[in-house]
Amino acid sequence: MALGLETCELSLTMHWLDWTILLGTLGFIVGYGVWRTRRETSSESYLRGGSDERWWAVGLSVMATQASAITFLSTPGQGYLDGLGFVQFYFGLPLAMLVINRVFIPLYYKWKVYTAYEFIGKRFDARTRLLTAGLFLIQRGLAAGITIYAPSIILSKVLHWPLSWTCVFIGTLVILYTTTGGAKAVGVTHKQQMAVMFGGLFVAFGLVVWYLREHIGFVESLQLASALGKTDVIDTSFDPGNKYTLWSGLIGGFFLQLAYFGTDQSQVQRYLSGQNMQQAQRGLWMNALLKVPMQFFILLTGVLVFVFYLFHPSPVHWNSTNVEAMRSDDQTIRRSDDGNAEFRASSSTVDPPGRQNWLASTISVMHAQNATVIRQEAQQWVTLQRAGSEDAALRCLADLDRALKSDAMLRDDFRAEVKATLPAAEANDKDYIFITFIMDHMPIGIIGLLLAMIFSAGMSSTSAELSALATTSVVDVVKKERTDGEQVRATKWATVLFGLLALAFAALFSLFENLIQAVNIIGSLFYGTILGIFLVAFFLKRVGGKAVFIAALVAQAVILYIHFSEIQIAFLWYNLIAPAIVVVLALVLEALLGRRSSHA
């Protein structure tokens, strides 16, 4: 029995117009970055970006660095599955911008540093500077792997390339122009990339609303999504195991954003390119004003895609590659069963996968039947709502909710069959939701634009990360006396090296349930300790390097133990726990060390 998903297959053959828009956009951005920075030879320009950007350019560059391909791939999927609650993660961002503008930026500009960790070396010692830079290199190196892996998912589906080779293609593209112009190339390309991102985002949102008009109005879509729990923004519970609540966003999110924007060199490098301190501060205020609405808008797009699929068929599994593999395996077994009696008698070796594919086929049929129920109930709800039959609409809504829960169970069962039948395949399919919608339902030309949007986001964040990693390694880790030209050449080689490491790390990220969560988890594992070191540096003038160094090692060990043990604490709280340990323990150790030295 073949899998019954013919009506929901992803159309993987792109029109020539889509290819022209996609390749033309990417080619222009890469070519422009290489051309504009082909003569950049000074370390000031290559490592810091030239310090000549206006506030709006700083703001766009900061946003482009944070808005990776994951933002446009995984965040709509997050909205589709869990609704708008994820936006609480960003509630602490405006508060973090306030602290960074008042404390961090003035000190960075006063000390005229190339990296944030250079400041730590001047405040404490070389050992603490090396530890802080090392934690950043580990965290951001892993994150760079994700930003390459995310857009590679798309291209591998469109071109039928192996995912590993697709990662190599994307990584090479970014390494090319980042190595050519360094931080300056990152800055000059961010403006074009953000224009593509904003354009694609508004087009995608507008088309989803346009497609829904046949079945349901925009306001009615929000009402239906709200009735199904998709528009619940605020969760005031105090459960520490709940990842996204008002309190984890305001407190844990505040410390994470404070660490990211205040101590992560990929962001610090962006606002150090400002003409002066005031331009840098205005750029961060721009980010504070636009970031939360932007994330809300992307999540809302995902919620509307959820409403769209209430009225249209959806695949039982969003990763069409897995579906094709399951169908091929099933057909092979079925053809074998249609062969001669001698083969059937010896077919016990294929019975287990055959049985699993039979189950997957059954699940697919049940999903298709359930999808019909979902569509009927959704249409009935619209009819009753417009007729003012509130009681009947509520009963219909309850039936719809039961059908959706049944659908979720069927999807879980299918993923389990994928794991059992295809052990090497990536069973998690949540990051494929939005790209499936794009490829299945967007018109010719718009597909190319939206793919260009996702690739531009991936290139913008990856280029900033590689430039920051290379600068940190040359300035803070492998320190030596170099001429200006030697410094630039060393940083170029470091960019290539970290690009290759990011490609290696990209192989790890099929293990994560959701890419947007993977980024935030990796950040939370290390950012808290880094932030603790900076908080001591800024506010505890009497604490020395030895005390904060030991405190940081302890804090990092505690966070890693919590995460990999069975302790149920949501990862956002790591960003509060780690700096608290660093600050308190550093004060205690400084008092003990000071007392010991006085007795001696």
C-alpha cells in the first residue's frame, strides 16, 4: 500500500522566474559586498567596519545580524504549532537596550576596543579575557553552524542535493565575501539583505490573508485562532519548567538579550562601526522599537498559516523527503510481494520495515480522513459564527479541537514510524512547515522572492558571526605584534577557518527539535557566564581577575550540569542563574582572597 499523500506533495520544480529572482538577488548581494570592499586593507575597516555608519545603518545591521534564516524558517513554524506565546521571549529586550546604551556602549567607546573581550582584559587580566573570549568562540561557533544549516534545508529540498553538500554551498558563498571585506563587507551588505527580508515578510503575510478570504475573513481568522489558543500572548504562570512565560521573558529574556547585545562580539562589532557613541546608541534604540513587533508579525504569519491549513489539505509529515523515502521503501516491498512464490517465502528479512510502512500508510489515510473532518468543522464554525449561533459555534469548536488533537497524535505516530524505518533520517519536521507552505501555495515569482528572503537572512547573520569569530580569535586569543597588513591577513585566514568549523558544526543540528529553540538553548548555556563576568567588570570595581575567573568556571559548570541532568528548569532561566553565581561567588572569593593576603 503506497502512502496516500499525492495531493499534498511538495512541488520541488521551480519556475525559471523564481530561479532568476533567487540567484539574481544572492548574486547581487555577494557581488556588491566583494566590489565595495575589494580595496579594504586597514585593520580599522576590516576588524571594526570603519566606524563611519549612521544610526539607521547601525540599527539595520544589528537587526540583520540577529535575524537569521532561522527567524523566517523556524519562527513561523513556532507560531503554527504554539501560537504567539514565543514573543514573550523578547519582552526583556527594550530593558536590555536601556542598560547597554547607558553602561556598555560608553565604556566600549571610551576604551576604543576592537572587541568586547579586549575590555575584559584591560579590566581584569589576560586569563579572564581568554576565558570570556573562549566561551564566546564555542557558543558563536556552534550557532554559526545552525545559521548555515537552516537555509541549507531549503536548497536541499529544491535542488534535491544532499544536505551536507548544500551546507558547503551556502558556507562557501558567505565565506567568499566575508573574507574579502571583513566587518566592512558585513555592514555594507546588511542594508540590501534587510530590504529583501522586510519585502518578503510583508508579501508573505499579505498573500496568506489573501488566500484565506475565500473561506474566512482576517478578523474571523484571528477569532478562530484565538478560540483554539493560538493568540495567547501572555502566560503569567511561575512554573520554572515552562519555557515561555511573562516572567521568563522579562527576567530570563532580559539577561539573555543583555548578554547577546552587550557582550556578543557579533553584535558589539555592529555598533562599534557607528560614527560615534550617539549613533551607536540610536541604532540600538531602533532595534528596541522594531524587534518585538517584527517577531510578533512573523509569529502571526505562522498562526495564519495554521488557519489556512484548517481549510486546505496538509501533509501528515512536513518533510517531503522522508515521505518520499517511506513511499519508495513501501513500493519496493509491495513489488517484491507481487513476485514469485520463492521470493515471498524468503521475505522475512523485509517483514519488519514492510510492517512499519504499512503502519505509516494507514496513518496517512487516517490523517487524510481527519483532515476532511477538520475542514468541515472549520467551515461550519465560520457559518455558525456569521449566523450568530454562538452555542452551536462553541460545540462545533469543541469538535474541531478534538479533530486537531487527533491530527497531532497521527503526526506523532508518523514521526515515530519515520524513526523506526529510516534511522538515519531527520524525523523532526517542524522547521519544514513554512517552506512547505511557500513551495506548495505561493505564486511564481513570489517563491523566488521568499527564498531570497530566507537566504539573505542566513547570509546576514552568518557573515556577522564569522567576522566576529575571526576578529576575536586574532585580537583576544592568538595575540601577537603584527603590522596592519599582517593583522588583516591573519583575520582573513581565521574567517576561512571558522567558516569550515561552522560547516562541521552544521552536521549536528538535525538532532534538535526546533532550530529557533536550538539557537536560544546554545546561547543560554554560555551567555549567562559571559554576562556575569561583564557585570562584575562594570559594577564591582574592587573584585579582581582571579576571583571572577574562578567564579565563572563554577557558574559554567553548574549550568552545564543543570542542562544535561534531569533537573527541570527552562533554559531561559540559565541567563539569570549563571550571572547570579558569578557575581555572588566573585564577591565571596574576593573577600576570602583579600583576607588571606592581609593575614599573610
